[in-house]
Amino acid sequence: MKRKNITHIIARLILSTTVYYIWFERNNMIFSSNLHSPENISTEILQLIRIYLANIGTKWPISDVIRETGNMQNP
């Protein structure tokens, strides 16, 4: 897979954002006894990814399916 491919960029973004938030929540739990729900964490991750993708400009065409993925509600 080419590293400049939008799918590759999104996959890396999802992985890095998820790892960051897991580490962040772990530290919150240990050092401040502050816990967030898994739904809250996943919402924050999705919002951060959507903001990043909205700001990368038009260098890579993003399909409507990917744009609408963040707007879909869990059943």
C-alpha cells in the first residue's frame, strides 16, 4: 500500500489516535482516578479524526462514504 494513499493515512491516524487515547485514559485512571466511558472515548476519537481529515485540504479526495462514517449513529 502506498504511504500517500488516503486509506493508508486514515488507518495510521486511527491507530495512532486510539493508542494515544488508551494511554491517556490509563494515566487518568492511575494518577487522578478519573474514568470516562468507552462511548465517550470513542466519540472523542472520532471527532478528533474528523477534524484532522477536514483540515488536510483537498490534496486527497475523500469519498462520501468516509465523510459520512463519522455521522452514523450506533444501532
